[in-house]
Amino acid sequence: MANDFFLGLDLSTQSLTAVVIEPATGDLHRHAIHFDSCYPSYQTTDGVIIGDDPRVVHVDPRMWIEALDDMLDWLNQKGLSRKIGGIVVTAGGSENRGLLKIISRVFGTEVCSFEIKESAALGAAIRAAHCCLNNTGSKVSWNELTAPYLTQTAEDVITPSPAEVEIYHHKNGLLRVYEACENFAFGTGELPQAEIEAFKQQFPN
């Protein structure tokens, strides 16, 4: 569709980088958040905290979560946020139908995969081909280059039922339990026992 785009996220030791490609226009957007300069309160050096033993380093995972929140804000500011109308899962994980079912229920939307699954390097190759062809006189669109690799069959599509989505999205559902557990783990909330009990009562089976 004309408003579709592809988002890639790279979480490295030093930074979080997002690259957005709009196939309809060929536009590319890039934004990087460098941990040392953007989050000085975490006192990182090259993205890590060095302990007493210089061979041992660690990092506060809350910094990564803060960076992801800020990256989503950037997407909103650029007008690149969308309501998720479907998710395409690639690489080895796309062969695990149990995982695909969970993703469809958590996000409440259709999930699909393609026949070509082991495609970690395919995107780089297509990007290189697009750049090379268009710089040497051949006008080739993204859709022309990607179409041969996006074959999809009916059995590849997983659509969650309303009842399956409800387990996660109900006010006493699993997402609420997860949020409470996360807050407790980060020291910003109480023991999540009340949320767990509410979930059990709402979904006794």
C-alpha cells in the first residue's frame, strides 16, 4: 500500500539507530540515539558502565527502554507512526507458528510470513541493487525488486480470534500483568500479586 513503510532498529552497545524506508517514494529516514551523550545520568562510557574490574562491564536496561520510547516519539514527530494493520515476521523465528500466534494476540492483528525465511542478508543485497541500478540509468522501484521474494500462501497468515486478543488486552489481561511485573522489577511498583489474582479471576481457565 502507498502508506506502508519498513522500520529497522539496531540496538548496539553505544546507540539505538532507526532506519525507515518508504517504498512508494524511496525516501530513507535515519535517526540515532547515542547513549553517552543523550542519557548522561546513566554514566556510561561507550554505552557501558565499567566496574572495579575493567574487564567486566554492565548496563542499566532502563536506558535501553528510555531510548526506545524516545525513538517512538521521533517516529511520531516525523509523521511516520502508523496503526499496525499487519505484521510480517521474517528469518528463522517465522517458522515457529507458536511464536507467530503469540505475536498476533499481543498486537491484536494479522501476522504472516513469507516462503523465503532465512533472509538476514537479503535486505542489504536488495538495497545495494536498488542503489546500483538507479545510479547507472535503470529506474527500478522497490516493489519491483522485492516482489519475487514476498510470495505468501494462505497457511502463512495467522489471524487471532477476539477471545484470544481479549486475554491480552482486557483491563485485567496479560498485558496489565506484564506491566505490573515490569514496574516491580524496575523498582517503580509494588508486588504484582493483585494484578495476577485479577487475571486469574477474569480468565479462570
